[in-house]
Amino acid sequence: MKELKILYLYPDILELYGDYGNIQVLRYRLEQRGFKAIVEPYSIGDTPPDFKSYDLVFAGGGADQEQGILAQDLIKYKSSIKEAIENGTFFLLICGAYQLFGKYYKGVEGDIIPGLEIFDYYTEAIHDRKQRCIGNIVIEAELNGKKTKIIGFENHGGQTFDVVNPFGNVLFGNGNKFGDTQEGFFMDNVIATYLHGPLLSKNPELADFIIKCCLNRKYDEDIVLEPLNDEFENKCREQLLDKFLKAM
């Protein structure tokens, strides 16, 4: 039986707006096709993980306080994480995790939370705590050469700058910063985004894109995924896209 080994980073700290649902969706869509999903959590104090031994690493969102706590732990694994990315392990990073893989996060009071500096972008918070990029969001991403609309929910005061390779173009919502035309970061085996929701429950095509990337790499073959019945999900998507995009 083919399997994927998934590392879930800091499930007790980084879990906003149903981010754990992304793990549930991945497990469900794998098991429905006869694949095995091995999900292993890691948090502060646990045995250090060997990042490159995993097929997929997932980390969700968290507020400034939570990011400050775990950043001190995460930095210990900088070289191991970088090696895993270079080795092809897929990383799905949501909101706070997205920010921590950049150069730094600058809080409202000017305090700096050092990032892993894996990527060159950086994030700075708006001084007014009441100003946030919050609400539903739709972006258009390119997955395997095909343009796909991705739906999510964003809630971030941080404004992310110097993103060279965005995840997608904003059709509705804000994106990396207020009124931006681009959202997230995308590089081969890394998707970093502000989209909560959970992201994958609203976007089965994206979930399958990630699954296929991981399986192809692990088994060195072009895996053909058996279609699942996504009729309900797609009807929901149609209604949401119609509502959001017509509201522009």
C-alpha cells in the first residue's frame, strides 16, 4: 500500500480557523483512494523531527504571541528544514507559519520575531491593531499549468513584502497586504498562504495537487488519482464564487 508521511507542526499552538481541517482533508482523500496517511505531530519538547524523512510538512496559523513562543524552537531546525525543502519535501504553510519562513515578523510595538530566513519576504504589522486584512478571499493560482480559483478566509494584521513568487492573483479580498494584487508564496514544493478556512476543504483540486506532488516524488512515477465525488464541494464553490466575485 502506498503511503504519505505527514508532519504536523505545533498542532497545540498553530491552529486557527479550522487549520487542522487541512490534515483531515488530506487523510480522507488519501484513504478514499486506498493510500495510507501517517500523521505525526510535533510540538515544543517533543523528539526533534527529521524533516527530510517526511513527504509533507504542514503548519497552521497563530497570533503574535504564539509565533513568538514557537519561533525560538523552530529556529533550531533551520538547517534541517532548508535541507528538506531542497530535497523536495512539500511544505504547506498557513498564515503565521507563512510569516515565520520569511526574514522576520515585526509586531505592532516594533518587536522583531526572527524568521527562518528560508525565503526573502518579510512581514510587518500595521500600527493600528484594529486595521486587519479580514474576510473572504478568492485568488487565481496556476496548478500544473491550469488556472484554478482558490477560496479562503484571511485575518491578518501583518503585511508581507518582497514576495517574488506569489501563490496567486487576488480576485476578491486583500492578499499579502491591504489592497494587494497578489497573495501568498509558491515555489515548486512550497505553498505559503494567508488562506484559512480550512483551505483544502474548500479547494479539493488544490488538495489533490498537493497529494499528487507528494506521491509522484516519493514513488518516482506519474500517479493517476482516482476521481472522488466532489459534487457537494463543487456546488458550494460555485455559490461562493458567484457571491464573492459578483460583490466586486
